[in-house]
Amino acid sequence: MSQQLTVFNSRLGHKQVDKTTVEAEAREAAQNGTAMADACPYPFSSEAGVHFKAVYLLALPQDASQTHKRG
């Protein structure tokens, strides 16, 4: 069963978007190196926007130079 996230648009009112869709969009944008502000199709303050930002940040490729090294 999929979960729905709410998006509010002043022109369209409230609409629902599938959580898995938001997650897939965020992961793809992060992996492609697209800036979050350019990639997120949802208002940042909406449920979908907040979830997009969280998934996007978690999906960013880790820089190999920042991995923890034991010394």
C-alpha cells in the first residue's frame, strides 16, 4: 500500500502525490547532480517538498575524500 503526501498549490489547492514517486524523483536528481532547487517540483514547505529534500540529501553521492579514515 503506497502512502500519499500532500502538496498545496495556491492555484490548484491540495493534491496528493505518491510517496514512492517523490522518492524516485529525489534520488534521480541527486544522482544526476541536479541542484535541489531546480529538481524539486513541489513547494519546499509542502509534505512532498519536505520529503523530497530529505531523500535528496540522503541520496547525494558521498565524496570519497570525506570518508572517515582511521589514523
